[in-house]
Amino acid sequence: MRPRLKSWCVVATLCLLCVPPALADKIVLKNGRKIIASNVTEDANKVYYETSAGQLSIPKSIVDHIEKGLTPVMGSPAAEAANLPIAAPPAEPATADAAEIDSAAVHDGAVDRAYIARMENEAHGGNAKANAQTALAHHAAAQFELAHGDLEHALEDERTATNFAPEQPVLLINLAYLYLRRSEFKQAIDYLDRAKRFSPDNPDIYKLEGWAYYGLNRLDQAVVDWKKALALRPDADTQAALDKALRDKTEEESYKENESAHFQLKYNGAAAPALAREVLRTLEGHYESTSSELNYSPPEPIGVILYTQQGFADITQAPGWVGALNDGRIRVPVQGLTSVDAELSRVLKHELTHSFIQQKTRGHAPTWIQEGVAQWMEGKRSDVNAAVLVQIYDQGQAASLGNLEGSWMGLSGDTARYAYAWALANIECVVESDGMGDVDRILDRLGAGASTEDALKEVLHDDYSDLMRSCADYLKKTYGK
Ligand SMILES: [Zn+2]
């Protein structure tokens, strides 16, 4: 059931991209292990706690003590994987001329492309030393770009560096690290495999490989890698990541699994296996149509979790008006359903769109674009809301799209409904004027690191106020009396 708040506006499918950290409890076991969980309760024999896999329990006899409300719990593994607190690998291959090349390739706050081009010219003669030095120069440029948040060019330079020095493990490891930062886990694994051939006992390789498998939701393999990295060299980042993976594994062991070409589905015992299979079939159908409309296919499998209603509310701790949620994995409550009805199908398409946009923009889409496009893709249009949106706009009360870029988690139900309707109207205006191609191009610009307003200016030649004005005009023209 989704609430109807104002007669003018019914936004049926509501969801958000992230859940803010919630305070959780820590259960400390007698063996020293700690379990982070919420809503810890106990009876005579057992301690019960909530995790993202539902309620779990352990015998009281193994618990040393419980610390209440201490630790922030973050989102899902997939959402967090790109931001695991794992530091960059060592930057420099240990060669005598590294420092000299560094300061020639990057100086006065910029990359010296003329210097790098001269190095490349020398290298094209086939001289081994020149090749190694050119690789170092590109590597220095990549480090500089990474430090300035320009992942795109850092990746380009680091990839070029590995072309000039394909057997240099430090460069391969650094390239893998850049892919990890972009959540391109399989690419990262390819380069780590190559690095292994030249440096089989390098702990950084296993540390990063564990990260890649964690991002792919392959917790078992992540645990193997991180244990191996720790055996080779003690390391606090790796230990923390391993502890977290072990916690996630415990949480998810009570869930059943199913998968299809593009999805990994988990559901708890209350959901019927037939429903799970039908959800996967529906998602695969939506995947095809969304790929062609957004001109993009996410490289990684998409995680989906089906919940009972109560489990969803407890676990996500989202505001009451949230109907489904995408925090890296698609989380959908399905209680009482035995088959995929039209409403669930729309919810799935809406949430799937978020996953596409998230991956296509490498996590850089503002909330109003995410929600606007997701509603458009599920088939919603502005007809019922047009009149009131126009009225609000004409009174000069329209919310600036710039203010709708960040999280909507703190919005009240009414304000959220307005935000959804206004976001849809603006996306609808863009799509109806020039087609979905413009949305694709805006998403591509965002993925390359542009600000939202710059992306709009490049593609539409509109800033925020231009777009909102055309949106109001479009609504009047299309839905006016
Ligand atoms: Zn949504």
C-alpha cells in the first residue's frame, strides 16, 4: 500500500538511492569476534539481532557483552565496494630515475604533455630504457590526475603506461586500482592476474583482488584473497575489509539464491521460489529494453533482494514513504505476492533504471535525474500533476533542480512527492523535445565527471532556470486545458 497524500499528486513508486548511516549495536563474543547489528534483544538462552538478511540469533553462552548504539552501519556490499577504505597501492616502481621523470612529467601544477610526447617519440625507436621511462612518465601523470579526482584521464595514462611496460607489476596493480575505483571489477581482476605472473607473492595484488570479488558479491573468494594478503603482510585496511566480508557472509547465509544472465537474486524463505524465478524473467526483459533506451549495458551483474514488508522496513530503516530502494542492490518488498503483477513489474523497471544510471554515470547522477528517468522508464507521465506543477512554477515557488541534486532522504512525504513529480516533468520535457538521446548524452557527461548543470549546458544549451522554464511551458502546452 502506498499512501495518497494530496489529491493532486500520487507518486506511486518511491525509492531512494542510499540509506543514511544508522546507529547500531555491537555484540562482542567470548572469542573476541564482534557482530555489528541493529535491534539487539535477548531472552534466557539467545541473543537476537537484525541484519540486512533479517533476524538472526546466537546462543547467549558464546556472547561476552553487548554494546548498544555505538557503531554506524552503512549500506550494502555493492554500494560500499567502490568506497572500501583501502588505500592506493604503492605509487612508484623502484627505479633510479623515477623521481627525475616524475618532476619532468608533472610540474607547476600540470602534466607536461610536450615532455611525455618527446619520451614517446624516443620509445617508438624500440629502446627498452626509453620504453620504461615513457611508462614512468605516463604513470606520474596518472598519479597526478588521480590526486585531482580525474579518474578518466588517470585511467587513460595508466593504461598507456602498462602498454609501454607490460611486465611492470606496480603499474598493473595501479591500473587495477583505478578500475576498482570505477567499480569495474572484472577489468581489475584481469590486470591483477597479469601482475601475479610477474610478482606472485605481492600482498597488494591479493588485497585488491579481494576488493574486486567483494564488489562482485563473491564474498567467499574475497575472504580467500584477503586471508592470503594478510598471511603475506599484516595490514589494517585488509583486516578491516576481511572482518566486514565475514560479517556480510554470516548475514546472508540464511538467504536462498538464484541467478540469471545479468542478475543475482537473494530472497528469504518467505518468498516463493516460483516468484523469484518470475522476478528474474521480468528483470531480464526490462534489462533488454532499458539497455536499448539508455544505450548502455552495465558490465557487472546486478544484485536484487526480495524482502517481506516488515523485513524491508526494519533493514532499510528508510522513511515510511519509501516503497522500494536501490542502494547498489535492488531491494524490493514482495510480501503477499505470488506472481509478478503490473505494479511489481513497474517497480522492478524503476529500480533497474537506477542501477543502469548508477553504473553509466559511475555514481555521479544527481537524485532528480535518477528519479526523473526512473519514473519515465517505468511509464509514468506528468498528466495528473501538470496543473499544480505549473501553478507552483508560476507563483515562483518551484524547487530549484540544483537543490534536488543531493539525497532526498530527509524530505517529508509531501515534499518528496512534489520532488518526484517535478523531476519527472523536467525529464519528460527533455525526452519529448529531443528524444532519449539527450538523456544518454547528459548521463555520459556526468560519467565523465561534469557537474549536472554543465552537462545540461553542453547537451541542451540550457542552464537550470532555462530547463525549468521550458518544462513549465511544455506542461502548459501538453496538458493545459
Ligand atoms: Zn527511484
